[in-house]
Amino acid sequence: MCDFCIIMLRVSKLDELYEQHNFDLLIKLVGDSHDPKERFLVLSSLVIQGKRKEALDEIDRYQAILETSHPFELMKMHFELLLSEKLYDEARIKLRHYENLPYISQEVEEFLREMKVRIEDEAHAKKGSTLIPLDEVYETLETGTNQSEIAQTIFQLKNYNINLLIDSLRIFLKRKEVHPNFRTYVLIYLVDQKYNSEIEVLTRDKIITVNPSKIVPPFMHEDFNEVCRQITIFSEGDTSITETALHLFNCYILDTYPEDIYQDGIIELAQAFVYIALTYLKQKPSFSSSLAKKIQEILETTEPIKLN
């Protein structure tokens, strides 16, 4: 069979899958193809499924290819995705990019003028709901020392496209002067985003390498709930002990993540946190715990976050 015939059969099959809404198979078949039409089918499939972040990643990865065959359709889709995710700074950046493309049509020119107004209207739609400009985000992540500014920045990360931030996030995760819990929050953000690439993280004075897409979120480990249940049992109905022990357990998770703390044993962990809770509450434990001392040292070496 001739090469052209093979190509036409492939395109026909992909169109058929798209019309049947068999999007997952379509995306799998396209793979890393650089064919503009195939890439646009993938992008459209992601948008129809409501996978906005994946669609934005698709555009970032293949924008030059998509622009060659469907520039106007791409612009409309791109801005809807960015605005739906409230990524106003990136929308402004992309607007400048599209404005600098060679002339396409008068319709496109009018669309871009209207989009410029719409971006600013939506960005200031709510009183006080302003995102931190990207240049300030970069500066805070890479060199910032003000705890309040760092906290405000990392809790707004979900409002930006991860691909715009990743270089600064990599720097942030290795900064010694950053509070360790802030580094943990950023790592959790990357885990939630299923960021699939190895990164280096400073944790407890050593650098480790992890792939966020392959590690379990800290409070979703299969043993987490069981440790909490055992803490409740060992507290023997005393809510003060239970609440204190659970609070310490959560703090310990943030202080040690992404280490595998559960290798110490579920029962041993539960006993240790109840033991420490009793000492904090000025009560004498009726049992011993060899693990409690190690845990307490880690908890006490992590200073509380002080927001300036």
C-alpha cells in the first residue's frame, strides 16, 4: 500500500474515533505525532473532556505546530482555557504573542482587540481578586525571604500554568532559607499537578530526587487512616490526647514528606504520637515508645512559621 494511502487511512480512523467520542484511544494513537491536524484532534479531545490543564500543556508543547494549520481556532480555544483557569498574566503574554504573528485576517485582528478588553475585564471582575504578577512570583520563589509574601505566592500557584513556573519552583525546592513546610507545600502542588519529571528537593538537610507524578500525596497514603484510627484507640476516649496526637502526626508528615514514615510500623507510629501528646499535656505515659524520641526531635527542630 502506498504511503499516501496509509496516511489517509490513519486520518480517517482518527476522525472516526473523534466522532465516536473515543478520545482516549485517539490520544493514544496520535502519540507524539507532529502532524498539525492530529495534534488539533488531540487538543479538541482534551477540551471536550474538560481536561483544561492537559489541554494547556498540549498547546504549550505543540503551539508552533498547531499555529500552522488552525491559528484562529487555536487562539479562541487557548484564551477560553486560560480565562477559565483565571490565568490572566499568561493570557496577556499569549495575547502579545498572537498579535505579533503574521497577518491572518481582519476577523482575527478584531478578535484580538476584543480579547485584550475581555482579559482586563475578567482579571478585575472581583474586588481585590488580583493575581500576583508573574515577575513577582518568580522573584519570590527564587529569592524572597518574607514569610507572608512566600505564603501568599505558594497558595496562588494553582492559578498559573505550571510550565511557566517550573524553573522557579525547582530553585525554591532547594533553598535552605525557606521554611521546610513551604517546600513541602510546593512539592504537594507538583504532586497534585502530576508533574512527570524528576526534581530535586531539600528535605531535612539533604537533597533527594523524586518524580512528583509517582509519589503518593501526603494525606492519601493507604496507611494514613489506619494510623489515625490507632491513635484514637490508644487515646482511650480522651479527646484532648486524640486531637493533640493527630495534630502532631499531621505536622510530622509535613516535616518529613516525601519520606516513607510508615516503614516504622503503624502501631509504633500511633503509640509514639500518643506518647508525645501525653508529655505535651503534662501527663505520664503508662507505656514506653522508642520511636517517640526520634519523632519529637524532628518536630522540635522545625520552627513554627512566622508570618511577618
